[in-house]
Amino acid sequence: MTCERCNGLMVREQICDLQGRSNSLCVDGYRCLLCGDLVDALILENRRRTTASAELFLLTSPRMPRLVAA
Ligand SMILES: [Zn+2]
């Protein structure tokens, strides 16, 4: 994975919310080694939703029949 800002290498990292918005919430994310940009899973998901909603629909729709059957 590469950084969208500087094309640098991004490494997987646990990102913890230390500002107390929610009690010690840690999420998997990526940090750029060059510019320090942080991307967490929620941001990635939001980007996918806005830029490729049709693609996301194709990815999620195969799961729906199983949910209905259960
Ligand atoms: Zn970067």
C-alpha cells in the first residue's frame, strides 16, 4: 500500500483514539513512513463508498442471499 499524498510506503499500525471521544478505541490502519499520513479502516471504507459505490455493491451483494437464508 502506498500513500495517496506522497506515494510513500505505508505500514500497518494500530491507531488508538487518545482524545477520549470514545473510550480507548483502537482500529487497524496504515501510517505513511514519509509524511506520517494516517489512514484507518473507516476512512478507507468511506473512500470506497464515495469513489466506487457500484464496486462495493458488487462485492457485498453475494453475501445477501446467505443472510436471507439464515
Ligand atoms: Zn505520505
